[in-house]
Amino acid sequence: MHAETDPAGTTAPRIIERIVSTTNPRYGCAPEHRSIEDMFRRSIIIVDKTRGPTSHEVVAWVKDILSVGRAGHSGTLDPKVTGVLPVALEDATKIVKQLLDIGKEYVCLMRLHGDVDDEALSRVFKEFTGVILQRPPVKSAVKRQVRPREIYELEMLEREGSYVLVRVSCQAGTYVRKLVYDIGLALGCGANMAELRRTRVGEFTEDHLVTLQDIADARHAYLASEDEAPLRRMLIPMERAVDHLSTIWIKDSAVDAICHGADVAIPGIVRLEDSVRKGQRVAVMSLKGELVALGTARMSAHAIGGGTEGIAVTTTRVLMDPGTYPSHWKGSV
């Protein structure tokens, strides 16, 4: 999916081929073929956060288990909340903010404070599907001002008396506890959130989850017998964390200039997705699928695909080490 949000029904973008170009196998490395040491530098792990610890504590434990210098999480989960917590390792921490802006999904146990039939509940769920106005709760990390948030889906999964199990698919930054409270007000009986589990962050779901014990066991297998397989199964290349961004692929000869902070010029672009829009964040990739940089598109996909000169992307964040590919540049590429 290649959009800043993830409403249902988004179709895969089409690839616009500008020129024919090949990549030299001597330089760089496809993400799936990285050494285990490089995987530690450029991967994320989707941890199944348990009830009790803070997100920061979970990150600290992952750092300790894997003996890495840096780690960071995307999207804080309160101590009582469980589920999907992406943890980025080493250089991958540079892209962790990209996961803050993508859609999330939760399963929530809502407790109703009065008698409400299923028909009334369904009607109110429909009223709260779409763009709503929400004021963050008192205990929040952001300024308490009313702001729009989009609820993509509200689905009742099960019900037993006053307890309702609800699936919530929503825009990043939505406070599910506040959503439940507001639904209770609309029902006229009141409601509170009894339990909450995050089941998806962007494309990362419960299918990707590993526990802290899983990580410890995999690390032990690697140290004891040099068995990389368990670690490789849980280390996800950092490139997957930007799958929601539109992508532009560049020539080998353009890579090193971008690694030194140069902007991306049209002659250096081999192909791109037709979802690229002016002003939109984009991922700049090598022809091997390595994440070179993040940037802001200065042209639409149509203008880039049909153009011959000019700056197509302003580089905002370099992710690849300079010198990974040979230098072929003087100034911009």
C-alpha cells in the first residue's frame, strides 16, 4: 500500500519505467541477502508486548538480549496495552518515525454501562466510521486540542452482555480509549475500555510477532552453534517499514551522491511508482531494493516519468552509508 493513510480499497500503484539500467553485483546487497551482522544494523523486530512493562522497557530488554547499541520503538503502547510493537535496531532507528504516521488496528474490549441492543450499537458504529473530531485525553503526550482523525472500520466481533469485542482500524494518532468513551456518550449509557490489544501497524500484523523469549532463544542459538536461521526469521529488513511510501529507484551511479546528501535529479531515476505526488514523502531505493534515502517529491510521477532534467526529489534523510557504491558524481546527480 502506498499512501500516508490506509483506507480500504487502495490499489497497488503502477510502475513507470523511465530507462533501462542494470545493477553491479559487486556493490551493495539485496536486503534479503545481507550478512547477519548487517541485519542487526538494518532491521526491525515486531515484538509482542505483554501487559505490564512500558514500551521503553521492552526496547531496553531487546537491546540487552541482542547486544545492540541503539534501538527504538514506533508508537508507544501503555503498560496495560498489549500487541504489535515494532522495534528498530541500530541504523533502522532512523526510519522509525515513518511508522508513526501509518494506520493502526486494535481489538478492544468495551464495557457498556447500560442496556443497548445490537441495532443501536451498529448504528452508532456507523456514525463513528469516517472522519471524527477527537480531543486527546488528559494523560497524553500531545497538546489537548480538537483534531480530526479517521476511523476506517469499526466491527463488532463478539458480544457477551455488556462486554463487546470490537475491531478498530484507524488513522495514526487515534486514542481508542477516548473513542470508546465518546461512543458511550453517543449511546447515552456510557462506556469504558476494559482491555486493548494492537493487532496491526501498517503492514505489520500479529503474524510477524515474536516474544522476548523467542528473541533470547534465537540469540542463544546463534551464539552457541552459529545457527542464524531463527534470528533471520525475526529480523525484518528496514525497507519493509517504508512499504507504505511511494518508491523511486535510482541508478547505481546516482547512489553515492545521494548518500552524501545530494538531491535526486531526473536523469538518475530508472523507474518509479505512479503514486508519487508533489510534496509527498517518498522512498529512494537502489536497483537491489536497498533503502538509500527518504525525500520529498518536487514533481508528480507524470512529470518525472516524462522529464529529462530537473530535481525530482529533495533528500531529507540519508539511510545508506557513503561509499557503499562507487562515486560517479560532481554536484547533483
